[in-house]
Amino acid sequence: MSDAILVSIIMTLVASSTPILLAALGELVVEKSGVLNLGVEGMMLCGAVAGFAVAFSTGSIALGLVASVLAGIATAMVFAVLTLSLTANQVATGLALTIFGIGTSSLIGAGFVGKTIERLGPVFPAALSEHPWLRALFGHDIVVYLSLALVLGVSWFLSRTRPGLILRAVGENDASAHAIGYPVIAIRYAAVAFGGALAGLGGAYFSLALTPMWADRLTAGRGWIALALVVFSAWKPGRLLLGAYLFGAVMTFELQAKAAGISWIAPEVLAMAPYLATIAVLTMMSLGRKTGRLDAPACLGKPFSAP
Amino acid sequence: MTASPRDRADAPPRLALSQISKSFPGVKANEDISLSVRAGEIHAVLGENGAGKSTLVKIIYGVQQADGGSIAWNGETVSIPSPKAARRLGIGMVFQHFSLFDAMTVIENIALGLDEAVDRDELKARVAKVLESYSLPLDPEREVHTLSVGERQRIEIVRCLLQKPKLLIMDEPTSVLTPQEVDRLFETLRQIAAQGCSILYISHKLHEIKALCDTATILRGGRVVGTCDPKVETTRRMAELMIGSELRSIEGAHGGTAGMARLAVSDLSMPGEPPFGTHLKEISFEARAGEILGIAGVAGNGQAELLTALSGERLAASPQMIMLDGKPVATTGAGERRAAGLACVPEERNGHAAVPDFSLAENAILTARYRLPLAPQGFIRLGAVKRFAQAVIGRFDVRTTGPAAPARALSGGNLQKFIMGREIGQEPGVLVVSQPTWGVDAGAAAAIRQALVDLAAKGSAVVVISQDLDELLELADRLCVINEGRLTPPRAVADLKIEEIGLMMGGIHGQPEGAAAHA
Ligand SMILES: Nc1ncnc2c1ncn2[C@@H]1O[C@H](COP(=O)(O)OP(=O)(O)OP(=O)(O)O)[C@@H](O)[C@H]1O
Ligand SMILES: [Mg+2]
């Protein structure tokens, strides 16, 4: 296998992992604050369609990315108002949000089906990535670098900063956090908004970078993978990165295998491979630790209303 | 008493409440409560379980908002919309139900209790200083879920002391401390008060209030029913003011004509829950029909581990290590042990002994279904469950709106009464309880102790694990001490002096037959 092919595989791997990584990272912060938002897929789709619509109409990918973030936040706020202010059931509301997102994106996207735009290009000048191996380092678009920076940022925020400590405290024991005097609901609003922003951006990565063309249900269930990754990574940003890239790697392998016409494995089994491999690896990493139950934020999914 | 700032009559009181009222659905928790606290005064708030003490201090600390009335701070009317506002005024509070975060370390928990961001190293230094000057042992790097209740409480106390408060509110701070620890805490509190800080002190232990407090305000049913000087009033008189009637004494304690062993534990060893659990080492004892066996010890010496080993939450290595009525049960699960007649009550009521979000009736099913026909063939008989819960509520005078009330809505003592009633009501052959009267008022504590004595008199074996020596001496026929996971051989209570036990509990072994002899 030549370097060029290997590098192009790496490029595909990174690109296909990035939207999952973004959405999962956002959901990780949401869950750390004690909120379970199952509507990741819906928020991704809203971000995807908003990003595409704006990029198509204005011709600016940058504006498209901004729009996707805003759309993700707006969708997340619907969830936040229902579950945090009106203490609706988070699981039911999250599922409804997914359906809402699918419908809304179909509606808005109806006029754009099959339309294409210029895809999001690499951030560094082409001269830097002439050599194939340099391309693997410098040939990615801005969102890829942003997502990696966000992994570091979220990890640092949660473990090293006071606001991060407070956010974890709210997810760990909302009643205590309230008793000490932290604004539980406000903090959860902020976390849910952050989750929406990253899910929206992750969705837009599909429509602006991966397949710069609108198609219905473009995200193809990646929001659910993101949700599962958060759990299997034990709410740790570093493992999330590993999980997302592992998923991307096996998926790329699957595509390569298909393209190469390998027929001795049933295509259904190949299609399952990314899911199985990711779950197997992340589960094995958590094996043998007795403190498993302490990984999950203790108040995850529980409604809170100030007494 | 020498002239100190607190005696200046012209100065406005540090804190003055007037006509504070607060209602919850179905209860008036506070009604027209007025009281004032001078600078440097240690002021007790007394009252039965559910009298509204916690509610009142939560209003002062800004956790809850009064429906009516006003609060004056140093003579100026203030509103306290949040705990943060309270802390800005200089009010600190140690909660009855700790506000701690289990999965976080001690130092993180302390940092969360501070309003300003403090550099980690600086905070560590400050915490170390406070720990040292009040001689409180506590490891800042441990995670809270690995700590005993007593240790958890120290976190709360340190949190407050770091803020150099002007008014310190303590809601039942000594429930889980040993006599020595209580003495040390009192020295600390007196020292703080001498520096001009006022203290609002809630406790059910009236002798503590006599020893510590300058004034007492007594609540009953949410209203002030009197004030007194605890230094001159007898504890009995204060208890009667609280409950509004005469206090009963326990009858029939120490009358134990002990029969055959119902619970026999032999050479029970079990590694502690990593990383910080206490290892149980070769524990052997017998609890006989008709007797109450007391187990004393400082928190964190293996009591929790012993209770989980007995209850079946953790299984021992060989079945013969625990024999129940002659049958080996050490490797059978909690449900089977309950069915066979071994009931256990852990010290942590919310979350371990009861599910906070379940109703009392549902909580009753959880343990009582093994011995009472509440859910035959897996189908719940709602009528029977409700009747059983209602019977417990009635017999133990649990103050609540009924069997449908969620466990978390009950005041601490009332939930304890319900849990004790649930277990005693099943008439188990062996009952193991940890801190049976923790946070329970004097009247109700007497009722619970009486029920334990009665249960033993009917032929059950009762094991009481407690840090309250007075309680153990009042109840138990025989007493052992648990220390670093080892249990001393039991001794008849009649032969023991309280100082001896206190020393054994503190780990200072003066006697050859003490725990040290086994080490
Ligand atoms: N959040 C709440 N919701 C409903 N009722 C409540 C709530 N908090 C307290 N109560 C009720 O208000 C009354 C007073 O409770 P409070 O906790 O102040 O009692 P307490 O005097 O502190 O009792 P204890 O000695 O048992 O701690 C009780 O009847 C209790 O059930
Ligand atoms: Mg209370």
C-alpha cells in the first residue's frame, strides 16, 4: 500500500470521526451536568440543514457553520425549556426532539435535495500538505482541529477549572449544589446549550464537509452513536476521542473492504463491525474496575426543581 | 461569666427573627417564630422530629424562603435570598443532611463550599491549618463515598470554619460523633463563640445542650412554646417541654434472660471495599435470644462493613462464618437472609435504608415482603401494604401526611422512626441496627429503644451498633467494641465503666482484654 493511499485512508478516518466526536463531546458536558438529552440526532439534523441552507444561499461556508451552531443551540433550548423549566421527562423529551429534528430538517431541506455546494476546504495553505505525510497532519479542515482542541479544552475545563468543578457537582448531587447555593437550572441550561452547539456543528460537518450535498436524514443515526460513546467512554473526554476515532477507523476499513470487493465477509457483518469494535474496546477498558457506577453522574436524567 | 461583647445590652442582637412562617403542602413547618441571638451566644433550638427546626435554620441560611416574617442582622432588616447571600453576611451552616458530592474528593468538596475561587495549593494549606488547629483528622485527597458518616461531617465543619463565620448554624452536628469527638467539638465551638461568633445549635441530645448552650428556644409543631436556660433546667424538664407531655422511661432493659444463640458469627474476615474500606478481621460474637448486644466504636472502624456482611450485601468466604438459628447463611443473599429472619438497618437512611423518591408504602414493601404477605407470588397487595405502612406510622408516631408521602419529604428523625418501625414490625428473629436513634428526638428515641427492648423480650436477638455510649449502656445487656475491623469479646454491661469503653473506642487500649490484645 502506498503512502498516498494510507494517508487518504487516514484523512477519511479523521473526517468521518469528527462529527461523532463533536456531538459526543457536547453530550458529555450535558450529561456531566446531570441532564440526559437523547435528542442529539435531532439537533445534528437541525444543524446540518441550517448550515447547508445558509451556505447554499450566501455562498459562505463560514456563515453556514455559524448558522449550524445557532440552530443546534435553538433546538437544544426547546429541550431545555421543556425539561429544565417545566421538568418534563428527559428521556421522552429527548426522543421527541429527535423526531422533531428529523421532521424539521426534511421540511427545510425539501427545496435543497440534491443541491451541492463547495465543500469545506483545508485550513492550511496547500503548500504545507504536498508531501502525503504532511497532508495527514496539515491537510484537514478547520472543524477537525477545532474538535481536537475542544477535547483538550473540555477535559481541562472539567478537571482543572472551578466552573467545571461546579458543573460536575451539579450533575453529581443537584440538591447539595442547590443547598450550597449554585444555580442548578442555569448551569444546566448552559450545558445543554453547549451540547446543542456542538451537535449542530457536528451535523453541519456532514452537509458542509463530508458530503457537500443535501439529502434527507443526512446524519444517518450518528447522533445515537455519539450518545452511546459517551456512556462507553465512561464520561471521559480522552476515551471519547479514542472511541470516536476507533469507530471512524473501523468504518473506513468497512468502506475500503466494500470497495475492494471483499466477499468472504457478509456485508451485514461488515456493517456491524464499527459498532461492535467500539463497544468491545471501550467496555474492555472499563473492565476490572469496581467503581464503575461512580462514573455516571449520579443525578443523570433526574428532574430537579428547587424546593 | 466575665464581661465580654455578648453582655453588652445596648448592642442590637446579631440575629433577630420576627414572626417567621413557612408552610409546605399539608404542614405548617414554621408559624410566627421569633427569636434573637446575641453576638457570641450559643443558642439552642430544641424540638421534636418534625417540629420545624431544620426548616427554620434553612430559612436563615437562605436555602428556603419564609412565607412571612422578617430577619434582622445586627439590627438591620435583611433579605437572604440564597445561601450565597447568607455567607456574605457571615452565616455558615453545617447541614443535617450533608451537602456533599460522593464521587469527588474532600478538597473538591471543600472548594465547592467556598464562594471565591481559591488556588488549589493555597486551599490545601488553609484546610491543613484548620484541620490542625481544631485537630480534626481528615485526608483531603480521599473521595467522599469512601468516608464514614463522621468523617463526612468533618468536611462540612471545615467548610464553615474556613469562612470565619459570624453566625454558625449547626443542625444536629454530633449525631455521629463519639463522646471524645463531641468534647473536642465543644471546645472548638466554645473557642469560636469566645471570639464573638454566635452559634445556633440544634440537637436532640439534651445533656449536650446543657453542657454547651446559653439559651434554648423550644419549638413544637412549628411554634415557639418556650425559652429556657439549659444550664439551670433539667434535661427531663426540657424534654417534656419539647414533647408537651411526660417522658416515659424505658422498662425492662437489662432484664435479658439470654437463651440460645440466634446469630453466631465466627472468624468472619472480609477485605474492605477498595480502596479505603476497613478490613474485617476474625470477627466472632454471638447474639442470643432475648438479649441486646451492643457494638460500640468510633465511626469508620468497620461498622459499615460489619453491617453489610451481616445483611448479605457482601458475601463471606465460607457459609459457616455466619449462622442464623443454627443454619449457615454467610454466603446467601440479603433477600434469603431476611426471609430467614435476619433484618438489618444501615445507618444511612436516605438512599440505603430507604429509597428517597419512593412512598413510605413502597419503601415498606422493599424489606417487609420477605416476612409479611405483602407481595405473594410477586403481586403487590396494595391494601395490605398500606395497612402495614399505616400501622408503622401509627405505632411509632411518624409525623407525615400518610403512607403515600415520599420518604424524602420526611424530617430526618421521622424517616428513622419509620424505618425502625418497618423492621421491628416484621418481628425478625435477629435485628441488627446501626445508629437506631440517630437524629431522633428524646421522646421518639425512648419509643424506639423501648420497642427494641420489647422485641428482645419476645425472644429475638438484637444487635445495636452505635456510637452513642449512653444509648448502649441504657439498652445493651452485653457490649463489645469494634476497632480497626476487630471486635473485642463482649462484656456484661453491668461490669463496665463508661471511661473504659470510651478509651477502648478511641483506640487507646489500657486493658489486656481490650482490642489491642488481639492485634
Ligand atoms: N421539602 C419539604 N416538602 C414538604 N414537607 C417538608 C419539606 N421539608 C420539611 N417538610 C415538613 O416540615 C416539617 C418540619 O420539618 P423539619 O425538617 O424542619 O423538622 P425538624 O424539626 O428539623 O425535624 P428533625 O428533628 O427530625 O430533623 C415536617 O413535617 C416535614 O415533613
Ligand atoms: Mg431536622
